[in-house]
Amino acid sequence: METRVVLRATLLLYLSLATGGTALAQDEEIARGQALTTKLCAECHAVGRTGASPDAGAPTFRSIDDHTDLDAFMVRLRTGQQSTHPDRAAFHFSRDDGDAVVTYLRSIQGP
């Protein structure tokens, strides 16, 4: 009986540490995605949870999933395709940066 209690406690401790590490890694990825979108996109787009886009014609990133399939967008970024706008220079994302940007975009979607 005592062995079961120790095993159960060990398992619970392991699971809590494992999920805490995953949450920390995701928080870091979200922060990196936010930094990238702020650096590359905030001149035209509202990249946060609030506010209007500086360019009235540019969608806010918190509503980007209304008209963009984020899974397809992630694939485009992760495969090295560039994100372009006709009036801006093209920019490229590494696979990790593309993942971080989409993770951040997913984290801010909502009303």
C-alpha cells in the first residue's frame, strides 16, 4: 500500500513538472512570436489584443483567423515561403520563427 502511495505521488510530481515545462516553453514561443510581429508588422497591423491598426486597411492580428486559415498560414511560414504585401518588402521566417508567430496569433484570437 505504501509503495502505491509513493508511486502515485511521484507520478503526480512528474506530471506537474512536465506540464509546467511545456507551459513555460509555450510562453517563451508566444513572447518570441509577439516580438517578431511587433518588429515586422506593427507599422501597419494592430498586433496585440486591443487597438486599431495604424493602417486602416490592415486587419488586426487578433481577428486574423476570421479570414486566414492559421494552419495553412503556419505551413507557408514553416516551409520557408515568404509573407509579402504589394507595398512592402518581402520578409522570410525560419521554421521556428514561423511556429512562434502562429502560436502567438493563436494566443490572441478572440472578440
